[in-house]
Amino acid sequence: MFENQPKGLYALALANTGERFGYYTMIAVFALFLRANFGLTPGNAGLIYSIFLALVYVMPLVGGALADKFGYGKMVTIGIIIMFLGYLFLAVPLGGNGFAMACMLAALILISFGTGLFKGNLQVMVGNLYDDPKYSSQRDSGFSIFYMAINIGALFAPTAAVKIHDWAMTQGFESASAYHFSFGVACASLIISILIYYAFRFTFRHVEGNAAQVNAVEANNEHVEELTPQETKERIVALCLVFAVVIFFWMAFHQNGLTLTYFANEFTQKTSTGIQSMAFNVVNLVAIIFIVYALFGLFQSKSNKGRVISLAFIIVACCILGFDYENANGTVEVSAPIFQQFNPFYVVALTPVSMAIFSSLARKGKEPSAPRKIAYGMLVAACAYAIMCLASAGLPTPNEQKALGADGDFVSANWLIGTYLILTFGELLLSPMGISFVSKVAPPKYKGIMMGGWFVATAFGNMLVSVGGYLWGDLPLWSVWAVFIVLCLLSAVFMFSMMKRLEKVAK
């Protein structure tokens, strides 16, 4: 899995891990912070949340255009600095007045603009590493590894957000003010990110320039891909068709920070016992991840030393799980943001499984194309919300549940845990494959702006996330989830109808 990859991949992936850890620490509690600190309704909190997410994903279009002119590396560095300032402002507790709201909005603008300079351009640099024919066949697996690294940061973020918030409350801060300490974590993570970036810069310096500079290097190495105007047009049109589809995936997927979090907060049991409680300890999740990777190492290692090391990791991880199981007495408090750790956990744990499956299919000449994987991802996302429909059967509306208080109906956390599992299958089919598709198909001189286009599509999806917030109230829960099911199914049908056109440019 990790063989035959360019060294620059790991440096860029780790730099992104640091930045994403801070971002997801903030996102894990942001919607709850808006309601607690400013007293916003679910709909208005959802609107601010979705607008911010939209800006985070619109700005890479601007960042890509600037990078195509001034250089990808420069924009990444400037982006980190701007993000740091935004998180620093957000970390300052100013209360819940109008001035505090204005400062928060200014911080969000800085964060979104800085992310726009950083996020897309870092991924363009990853894609440029695979323009070298020596690595071109590893592009999909490389982006899967890169995506896994993103989720390593996201895995620890919810736990960090909750633990830091709870610690601040023990120091005498009110709940609303305590959230600011969670936001401060992002400042520290960005410092780590920039240190990693510059420490290992020598491994990817050759892909830091602007589009013209990178193309010049490729020309010297005879790696340039010459496209006719018609081919360029076909590729751009194909990418735009994919962009249109992913809008609705991200609309559904990013309900994890809104309606799925609301569901966790209002309808899910607040405590957990026994084996289930082990799932809310991030240490146990990490132990499972080690077991998965060690098993792959055990069967794939070509030396006895490698097998022994893998076996040792399995034994240690199993001992950790066994110790926690023996001591899993009593109940564990379950906080709503903690559910967001399951998606990155599944991504990290299942990435080698996914790569192994597709590698096996590739050897047999049966691996689906990237566009086909994206279409399958939409179908899987629809299945995830079908599970939520089952979980919501017989439950009152959110407003009715609020009126009932402690006498309301509460369901097992396993429903949400299962939903996140299915959503992750869809994500692994769509997101890393989509980014890889853009990196491969985008005309060389438009790589930055086309990668920005991918994030703009994501931004539109994030804007539509707020629809879930406005549906949350008097409507039956099943009807809220049905909206996302229908949109995902329609998107899948559209994708399959365009498949021949998309697969033509993906060859």
C-alpha cells in the first residue's frame, strides 16, 4: 500500500494532517457553540455553519487561480499564516454580544480565505507528484493515502474538542466560553503543520511552482501532455459534470456537523455501557486501526522481521482492548460531538481494505473507473440515510422531543455509529477518487483552478447543508432523511447517464 509512492506524498500528507486536526476540532463543536454562546435557533446556527463551510470550499477557486500565477508553495505558506490569525481571533472569549458576533464572523472570513489558499493547492502539489510516469499508476492509491492522513487529524479532533471544553469548565469557565479553548487548539496545530511543511520541503520542492514552472520541469523530462483545444474543452466539461453531482453528496455528508449532530444531541441516549462504551474511547479506536494495519503487514511482509513486528503490534493492541473491556464497568457519558470521530476512524481503518480490494480488481482488469466509483458512492450515501429512517421510526418531531425533555424517546448510539460506517463507504468511493480524477483529467495549465472548481462544488453542497437545519423542527424525522436519500439517488442516476462521456476522458 505504501510502496512505490513519491516521498513528497508523506510530507504533504502530514502537513495536511496537522491543519485538518485544528479545523475539525473547531468544526466538532462549532454548531453547538453558536447555539450556546449566541442563543441562535437551529436554523440560524445551521445557516452560519453552512455559509462558513461554503466559504471554506469556495475560496480554493481563488487560491487556485492565484497559485497558477504565483506558485502553489507560496499560496500554501500564506494560507497557513492567515488561518492562524483567524483561529487566534476565534479563540478569544468575547461573550455573546454584537461585537463578539462581528469578531467571530471576521475570524471565519480569515479562516476560510486561508484555507482556500492552503487546501486546494496542497492537493494540486500531490497530484503533480504523480505526473511523473514512474508514479502515474499509483495516483488513486496516493490520494487514498493522502485522504487517510486528513482523517487521522479528524479522528482525534472530536475527543480533543470535548476534553478541552470540559477541562475549561473545571477551571471555572461557563460552557459557552469554554468552547474558545477548543478553538485555540487549531492555532497550535497550524504551527506543527508549517514546521512539517518546511522540514521536508526538499521532497516536493519541484512541484511548488506555478503551472508554467511545473510544466517547464515536465517539459525538460519529456512528461508534458499536449492537448488540443477540443480535448481541453471535453475535459473541462466532464469535470463540470462531476462537480454538479458532488454538490449533493456533500450536502448529505456534511449533515454530520448539523442534523446528525442535532440527532445525537436530542435523540441519542446520553450514556453508554459495556462493549458499546469502548467505542467512545479514541484509544480503543486507534488500537483497532493498529490491528488492521498490522494484519496487512503480517500477510504482506516479505521478511520474518516484518511479520514479527506486525504480530507484536497486534498483541499490544489486543491487550489494550482487553484491558479496557475488563475495566468497562459503569456508564460512560456520551457527548454529541464525539460521534464525529467515527467517520475519520472508519476512513483510516478502511482505507487499506479499500485499496486492497481495488488493487485486486485492477490485477484482474475489473477495477471500476473513477467516475463509476463516484456514482457508486452516491448510492451508498442514500443507503446511509435509509438507516436513519429506520432509526427515526416512531420518534417524535424535534420540537415535540424538546417539549418532552427527559421524558422524550431516545435511541441507541449504534444507529448513528452504523450510519457513519455506511457514509464512510460512500465517502471513500467518492472523495479521494474525485480528487484523483480532477488531478488526472484537468488540463495542465488549469490544474489550480480546476481543483478549485472541485471545492466550489463542495462549497455549494455545504451551502445546502443548511436545508437540514431548516427542516429540523416540526417535520417528522423520516422526512428529513428522505430528502437526502432522494437527492443522492437522483445524482447517481445522472452520473450513470453520463458515464461513457466521463470514462472517455478518464482513460
